[in-house]
Amino acid sequence: MFKAVISDAKLWRSLLAAVSTLVEEADLNATPEGVKLRSMDPSHVAMVDFEWPKNAFEQYECPETTKIRVSLTSMLKLLRRVGSNESLEMSYDNEAKKLNMSLKGNILRKFTMSTMEPSEEEVPTPKLDFNSKIKLATKSLSDIIEDAQAVSENVRLETMKEKFVVNVAGELSSAVIELEKSSEVMFELDVKEPSKSTYNLSYLAGIVKTGASASEVVSLEFSTNMPIKIEFELPQKGHLLYYLAPRIEPE
């Protein structure tokens, strides 16, 4: 049996929207410790790893691990009109293979959606060591990415001991955006070794845009020509993180 109550239904919708940036359907792994989700996008360029621990729920019951494969697109459609001060109750009918959802506010709305056969594929956690870590305000990173998109389809991220640099170059224009370690929006800059790597802006923009709706602080970790880890801070020790493969540029 799985039953959970989320006091802030709007936050839950934002978290699902962030996950749906990469995948349209995924397995919600409900365990006695909380809900987990880890999935690759269809092109295997990016991975999302989401966890919402049991103490982040208002109520939580799950005596044994239950894997529920859902259409995130369909779930978000049902939750599209969720308002402020609404809570969400979810319960899974294992026999009928249906997920029941109740939105409670000034009125009560009940939805039922069919689930699918869970995937047998297990996505492993990448084992990577990073030479650079940047922690900054999500809004600032979102602004930087938006500026970069006006110039090119790819962005080069670079770290120095006292500076984080974003480079973009298109056919007609280029841009350089710099953040000093002392900047008000830079909370941490830890550089074991200067790093430089290029990533696809379409993926990066989608991740940052939806992540910004759920978190005010984001961390970037990467090394030269290696995948980047993008982690958004969540309450109650929850986590929402992504791995994005680099674009290897010719020397």
C-alpha cells in the first residue's frame, strides 16, 4: 500500500514539471524511506535524479517498495490548475493499477489515472569526481542562460580560482559573462583545478527554467570535458539533480 499527503501541492507540481523536462513518463519508486525517481532522457544525453523523503510529506505510508510507472505529462495536466494553499493526497490501488489523487483546498477535487507496467531497467548513479563547484542563486543562473540563448546553441562554462565565466559564440555575435567569487549571488566557488567544458543550451535552459520554480539555490559541478552535475536545493533534505553530457569541441 502506498499513500502520501503533500501539504504544498503547487511545489509537487513544480517538481514533477522539473522532471518532465527530460522524460514524459517514469517510474515513481515509493519506498519506506520516501519517493525516488531516476531516469535518462530518450537520447541518453541527460539524467534526472529526484528524491522526496518521507519526512517531507505531511503523511506517508509505504510498508514495502512499490514501483508506479506514470505519465508525467498526464499527471501535470490533472494538476495544472492547482492553487495556493491546496494539499495533495495520493494513493495507489495495486490491484486496479490506478493512482488516485485528491486536491484539497476550498473545494475537493478527485482524479484517477491509469498506470503502466514499470520498467525493468535500472539507471545507475554516475560515479564522477569533479574539479569545480559553483553554488549560486538560481534566478541569476536562469538570467545568464537566457542571455546565452540569444547568441548560440551551446555554452562553454569555465572556472578559475576567483571567477566563474560563461562563454557563448554564434555566427554573428558572442558574449562573455563573468561572476566573481565575491559576487552577492555567488554562494560558493571551489576550484580544485580550473575547468572548461561545453554543454547544449537547449537542455541546460530547460533544466534551469523548471528547476528555478522549485528552488532558489543551484549547484554546478564539472571538470574539463566531463558531464555536469546540476543540483537544486530542496527542503527536508530532498534532492533534485541532473547530469548532462558535454559537447566535445575539436581542438
